[in-house]
Amino acid sequence: MPDDLSPFALSLKVASISTFFVFIVSLLLARFMVRRNFFGKSFLEALILLPLVLPPTVIGFGLIYLFGINGPLGSLLDEWFGIRIVFTWVGAVIASFVVSVPLMYQSALAAFEKVDPRWENVARTMGISEWRIFRTITFPLAWPGIFAGLVLSFARGIGEFGATLMIAGYIPGQTETVPLAIYFAYEAGQMEKAAFWVLVISSLGLAGISWLNYWRKKNEVRLGRE
């Protein structure tokens, strides 16, 4: 076991923060897109899903271009707030966010599409506000699919490597996540250390997926009884 377990703590921190923002943004996007038809909808959805098919190096390059010291967003953040994104753990959060949004969006969209709009329409005829309809009808009915997306997004955030390496770099104790620890331990010939982190991240992913499958089956049985 390595003496320094900070990569595990940082990975959990990065994945948790990114998943929180992924949840909010993807939920808003999916809710907006689910039953609206407008010019450019297909193109907008393609943009949302684009990180699924792009190589991590392309995503990393785009993030560096945007958030680099001379980038449009990076220069503004540095000039106005004194905040730098590149080579910080915040950069790792942004990278995890970008690659996880498509997974959460697809899950939320599919979940919202399964909600029978008649339930919402009945509530509207009773004068109930859209926010209350969403909070008491739409969201609870769509929750199983949304929750599955959350689990997958969290797992994707923990496993992100390529884009994270480009924007956050490898700084032990500061930007060293578990995937980065595995890669650089292997490069240094520290096979035992690399194997330990491989076992940790694999076990975490297996546990998450197994628990999700169990929760899904349990939920299906409960709904079947009802």
C-alpha cells in the first residue's frame, strides 16, 4: 500500500464536485429538450453529446484553450478574480464535468421521456405551478433513470484521465488523481503501487455498478408489486 493516499481522496473530491454540477446542468438541459421542438435542436443535442466521441486529448486541448492564461475565459478569471484553472484541481473538476455531462444528460432525457405527460397535464388543469409539477410528479417518476445517470457520471468522473492530465497536469499532492497515479507509477516502474491503485479504482467501479444493478432490480420488483 502506498504511503500517500491523497490520490484517492482527491479523486473522490473531484468526482463529487463535478457530479454535483453535472446533475444540475444535465437535469436542466434534459428537461428543456425533452418535449420541445425548435430549429437547431439536433445540432444542440449533438454538441451536448460530442464529448462521448471526441478523444480525451481534443477535450483537453479545448479546455486549455478556454481556460489557459491567454484563453478567453482563463484571462478573464485571472484578471478579474486572480483565479487560475490550469494545473489546479479545479481543472480536474472541469475535465470530469465535461466528459460526464453526456452520460447524465442521456439518462435524464430517457427518464423524462418515460414520464407520461398526461399526469403533468392533469396537474396543470388544477392550476398547479410548473415547478411544483416537476418537484412532485415529474422528478419522482423519473428518479430511477436519473439516479442511474448520477452513478455513471460519478464513476466516469473518478476514471477521467486524458483531459485531466492536459489541463490539470501531474502535481503530486495537488492534482494527482488515481488514474494519474496509476500511469506515472507504471512509467516509474513502480508496479506494486500501480497495481494497488488499479485494484482500488476497479473495486470501486465494480461495487458502484453492482449496487446500481441491485437497486434497479429491487425498484422494479417494488413497482411490479404496486
